[in-house]
Amino acid sequence: MAKKTCFVVMGYGKKMDYQTSRTLDLNASYENIIKPAVEAADYECIRSDEIPQAGNINVKMYEQLLNADVVVADVSTYNVNAFYELGVRHALRPYTTITIAEDKLVFPFDIGQIAIIQYHHLGEDIGASESRRMIGVLKNAIEKVGAKAECDSPVYTFLSNLKPPVMAKEAMHQAAQVVAEQAPSPAAPGPDQTTVRALMDQVDAAMKKKPSDFLTAKTLLSVVRGMMPNDSYVVQKLALATYKSKIPTTVDALKDAEQILLTLSPESSTDTETLGLYGSVQKRLWEETKDPVHMDKAIWALEKGFYVKNDYYNGINLAYMLNVRADMNRDTVPAEAITDFIVAERTRRKVLSIAEAALKPQAPAPAPTGDTEFWIKATIAEAYAGLGDDAKADESLQDAKKIPVADWMIDSPVEQLKKLRALLAKSPLDLIKQPPKAPSAEAD
């Protein structure tokens, strides 16, 4: 006897919650809470990125929304696709839909009357005790709705005489034919037969290789983007892999990455990941071309990202670019150069405070580990270097290097520190310290 199925409606990857300016790792919710709970309840767990991509994915998605024995919808971060699919499920089935969300979500009016199970999300991860608690809560909810049909759809609650749709045998046969016709021949397997999840796992493996294989990552992400053209997480990773690949040339790769990021509308976006990537691409274009347009765009994007969220990544890069502009204006517009230099120092002090606080455990969240810990310590190293404390800068950088991360991640702050120290060697504040010139003979 086949297992009952549970279709999971949610975003995946890292998504920004615009209500709270936090970035949440939704894969952590899925892997640490939802999938274990579904499997503990003895259901087959299916998420969209785990469906083989043969033919039109929408056909399979709507089939799941209609036919799945249970649907669990996680609407955290106001994910528009998740809300839409939840609405479709509520229209199709009066029973067996469970809605969950992380506890800082501000619920829209239309779902305020739905029973929503809440859990605590730490951003990059889910705490072990919260995972255990929520697995038990969600498992019990799945078993309960599977055992007794009670209306959980507001559509069928308010339209009490409405009858749920049933696919006619002819329609079901036609749908099966559509799927069969769109499926590729078993003799010719290709990327469209795999899952988004499998491809993204290959992307991560390629980027973590020694040395990192950004060309393979870029190729795989291009395939994933074809499957999911509007997913910001995929677009962001594609932009990163593209400019890191340096193919066909460094400048061409950067310009390609710029065009990819423009599809996310950085001029109107408040997604700090998009703004940070766009700022980094513009920074590197400035370094390669010395076109001041790229320097101004970099400062604009990084400044916007920093003030939106006060995050250390955008802040430390903003401080660096302010030093770049100060150096450029040192001999021509000294007042502007001095202003940028001072603002850069102030920004670093603020970044240092943010980063050092982020490094400490804040119950119930543990101290950060892995990539996150590395970037925080690398940021602290650069902040100290920018403030003139080379001893603490070197100490923090050595601490960061002890963390096992991809080679390209280690290379990035090392290269940045070299550039920063070269800039600081020519401080515009020296212009203030210079003794005044002696009066000329003509003045007498």
C-alpha cells in the first residue's frame, strides 16, 4: 500500500522578510522541522524542488495541491508563491491543510482567521530544542487532520454549500497524457529530468571544491533559473557564480553578473543580499575599469543596504568604497576626501559593534558557526585594520582562517585587507596636519 502524501508549500533557500528586514534560511525550516515531522507521521514528503522537472512543473504542482492527502504551507517571509498556492489549496479542498509560519510574521488580514502553527526561527538556523518541539507539534497536527476531516479552509467555512471539485475521468486521463507527452524519453536523460534540489546540491559542491569550480556552478544555476526564473535566491547565486567565474574575461563576467542582478531591480529593492551583490559587482568593475560611474553605483548600493538592515557585510564594503573615493579626491577635492574618510571611520565603528554582537550567542540562538562565523570574523579584521589597529586585525583574520570554508572565501578578505592598507597609507587627513605654507615675498 502506497504511503499517503504530504505536499509542502513554501519558499526555499534564503529569503528576506521585508517586514522585519531579516533573512531566513527556509531550507533550515524544511530540513530541521517539516520533513522530519512529515516522515515521523508516516507520510511521503514532497516539496516543489524535489519534483523531477520533466515537462511543465505547474501541472504537477496543481495536481499535488488537489490530490495530496495533506498540505503543509509555510508562509514565512510573506512568500507570494506560498500564499498563492495556499489559496489554491483552500479553494480545492475543504480539509487537511496545515498553515505554519515563524513567530515574527505579521499576519495579513485574510489569513488572520486561519489556525496557524508558529515556530521560532533564528535566521540562519533553527535551534535544536525548537526543532524537537516543532517536530512533535507538526507531527501531531498531521496525524490529527489525517484521522478526522474537519474543515480548515476559509472558502468552505464561509461558503458552506460549496462542493469541492473532482476531476472527471476524461480530464484525469487528459492530464496524464499531457505529463506523458512532455516527459523526455527514458533513453535520453537530461537536466530537465532531475530536481531543483539535486541541482542546487551540485552547485554547493562545485563552489566548495578546492579550487572552487564557478563555471560548473554557473552552468547548473542557469539550468535552475530556467526552471524557476523569478526566484531571487537562485538569481543571486547565479550572479555570484558568474562574476567569480571570470569567464570569458573578468570584465565580461562582471557585466554579465550586473545584468543578472538588474532583473531583481536593485534601484527599488530593499533586499540587502541583492544590494550587497550589486555593490560588490560595481566595486570590482571600478577596480577593473576605473570608471567613476561604477564607484558611485557601488557606494549607493552598499549605503542603501547598510541603512536598510545595519548589516556588517554592506557596512564594511561601504567603508572601503568611501576610502576609495577619498583617495581619488585627495588632491583635487580635499574637503570631499576628508569627509569620506571620516564617514568611513564612523561606519567601521558601527560595523565593529554590530559584528562583535553578532558573534556572541543570544539565547535561544547559539553562537554562529561555519560560513557565517567566518564572514563575521573577517569583517571584524577589516574593521580593526581600517581603524588602525593592525594587531587586532591580524588576530581576527587568523581566527577566521581556522574555520573550514571554501578557498575563495579566504582569498576575499585577504585581498581586501591589502587594498585597504594601501589606501590608508595616503590618508587625506595628512592634508590637515601639514604646516601652513610660509607667506610669499609678493604678499609682503
